[in-house]
Amino acid sequence: MISDQAPSVAARVEGAGESGRILVVDDNRDIQELLDMGLTGYGFEVLSASDAAEGISRFLDARPDAVLVDVLMPGMNGYELCARLRELTDVPIVMVSALRNEEEIVKGLDAGADDYVTKPFNVGELVARLRAHFRSRRRAEASQRTLVFDEGQLVVDLDGQRVVREGEDVHVSPTEFRLLAYLAVNAGRVIPHRELISQVWGAEGARLGPYLKIYVRRLRQKIEADAAHPQFIISRHGTGYAFQGTPSRATA
């Protein structure tokens, strides 16, 4: 189900500096071993857990840079685990599952996952996606501005990757933040769907772009006073989205 072909020296060198600590939560011991061998070959440190409870415990102890979560596990399933982890962290979470239908993929993204990989898959492809998430995270962390809307009703801290609504921190996933940040930086401009998808998912846009509406809906539920009648993220039918309002203060 997973290609365990060892990466070439060139592949390892190309990815230098884009590795990290990965937690794999999967009740299948064979899958754990294959991912351990494959990811280690690309320079990652791999930790394993056999169920959700152990996964949460290992996450709190080790604070990994990303988490791979299987969907079908005894007890708490992968969706529930993803939601629990998302309450604790904003590191990339990737669902890894043999369930391939759209309903399951949407369910995983709604639970807070940043990506959804279906089995069978190649470890090299998985590594490429992990590195893409790490690069996006670094770009967000390298930003140097804070945008303040409606006299502080909404604050988007591009440097700290932080969102504050009416004085309260709002938890957003890395993907949600990339979407909100791009909309906020381009406040007042209608951004076409294709441009937003490219900015949020890059090369993965063709595959993950159809879920743009899901992320917009989730953001509205988090930052709008009334998600059904949004004040900030406005739909432009057939065109794209616009972030309404001009920042009342922006710091560099």
C-alpha cells in the first residue's frame, strides 16, 4: 500500500533543511514500520503511536513538527483525534487513509486536517507535501505586519500567525491562516478563486482547490459575528471572494 523504496542521495540533499519530527498515529504496525523507514530515509525523525490516546500523549511529550493520522482506528477514530489535536496545536496534520470518497476527505478537512492522502501512496509524494506545509508555515512566520480592522474588532497578526476577534484569540489551522492572511492583505480587492487556490495550496491547488468553500465557511464561523451574514469575507458569485474593509492600522 506504501512504496518503501529508499530515497536517492539527490532526494535527501534536495530536501535538506526541510525535515523535522513526525508523529505517525496508526494501529497498523506494518504501516508504522514502512513510514518509519521511508521518512527516516528522507531525514525525518519518526515517532509512532498505535491509537489516539497514545498519539495525544506522545504529541504532548515530544511536540512534533507534523502529525500523520490514520482514519480507521479502534476507540477514538482519526477524525476525532484530528479535532482534539487541532485544539492543542497548529502544526500540519495529514490524514492518511484508504477511504477515498469525497465525503471522507471533506470530513477530514472539516476536522482540522491540512491535507488528506489516500492509500496507496508513495512516501516521496508524502514527503513533498510535508515539506510544502513546512515552507508555507515558514513564510507565514517570516511576515512582518499586523493588520487591524474595525478599530480592533479583528486583528490579523501576520508575524505571529495569530488571529484575534473582539479581544479573544481565535484558533485557526495553518491553511485557514494562509487563506485569511491573503484575503486580509488584499482587502478591498475581489480575488478570483484560481488565485486564492494557488496562494493557499500552490502546486496542490488542482487537487485541494475544490475544498476552498469549506475553508471559507470555517473561517466565517470563527471570525464573523454572524457567519450567515458575513461582514468581512464576502462572496462574489462566479468570481471569487473579497475581504471587506480597510485596515485601520497596519504595523511593519
